[in-house]
Amino acid sequence: MTIVGSVREMFRYPVKSFAGERLESACSIEPYGLFGDRLHAFIDETKEGWNSFITARGIPAMLNYRAIIEEKSVEDGEPRVIVTAPDGKEYHWDEELLQEIQRFARMKISMKSYRTESGEGTGVDDSHILIVTNRSLLKLEALWGKKLDPRRFRANLIVSLNDEEMGEAQWIGKRLSIGSAELLIDKGCERCSMITLHPDSLERDSSLLKIVNDKLNLTFGVYASVVRTGVIAIGDEVRLTNP
């Protein structure tokens, strides 16, 4: 195995298109991804598939709601989510939160929760885990000419690379061992207008998406699926198992 870097940051997003949480301790990697990640979403029931998801592309205010998993509490065997609104009010995943978000939507929306043991997947856009590297962030920041907040990309793992010549695109089709988990790098992540929104101010800057399209073929970061469950922690070595 070749050590290609280490885990610099970890993020979890319990509710699709809400702000999430930066994880400071170890996190269990489940068959669906990080424990508690994208287990809840808002849905437009008049649409099908991925088009049915209500996201910050249409309702930017969703990014101002922060969702976390209350680690030591479960409801009906599932992780319990706590949502903090911009005014500081706390919600759970219930009708009161639905009415709060409904205020921003013209269409009638509903709530969807994924069961961790069901095998039906979660609200992720593609594979289980999204990875971005520090070198790609620095490269894009230089291309854009502006300070870049990595939270724009909603990655689960930010990896610091050791080799200046190595990039995550070279991992596609290969496996990474991180902590006690193993991941298969499936494909690059095709980007959308979500990255144009600043995660705090919600200010939109379409020039970032244009740069990613023109210079990076609209792809930034890579998707990985879980091959072996385990635990990942900040600082864990990232090993390429089949270089």
C-alpha cells in the first residue's frame, strides 16, 4: 500500500442541503457512508427521482439551517437529528420543522427519512462518500483568484496529499484504506450551482461554476463507495491499496 496523504477534515450532513457539522472525533463508516450522513431530505412529491429533492439550489435559505446528529440518542433505532435555525431555535425532524421550511417553498413539500438498515441508500447525489483534496482546493482558489471556502463543495472528507504529483483523479477505479474502512473511488463529482452559494452569507457568485466548467470539465472531487465498514478519524493515513 502507498500512503498518499491523511484526513484533514471530516464533515457530515444529516439533512440534505442543510448546513452540517465538522467532526472532531472518529466517525463510523456504515454501508451507506458516514454515520448519520444524508439520512433526511425534503421532497417535492410531484416529481420523481433526484428531481424530487428540495435543495438549496432552489431555496438558498436551507443552508442557514444547521443539522447535527445527537450521537448518544436514537429514536426508533435511528440517529436523532437536531436542527438549529438562523434565529437559534432548535427543531427535531418533525412537522414543526416541515412547516418552518415550507415557508420558503411555493410547492407543497414533504419529508423523507432513510432507514439505516434498509439498504435503500440515502439522499446522497451519487456514491456514498465525497472526497476533496487540499491540492485541488488550492489549485481552484488560484484559478478563481478569490478565497475559497471548502464547505461550498459539501465534501465528507478533505484529504491532505503528500505527493505534489498525485491528484484524486488518479484514484478513480482504485481503493483507499482509511482507518479501518476501505473505499472504492468510483468517479469524479460533476458540479452544479450549489457551489456558487457562500455557505454563510448565501451570496451567489456564478463565476466559480464557470471556472470549474471551463478549466476542470465541471468536475471537482471524487465519489467513493464503501467496500469495508470501519472507523475514520482526523489524521488517519490515506493509503492507496492498488497503485
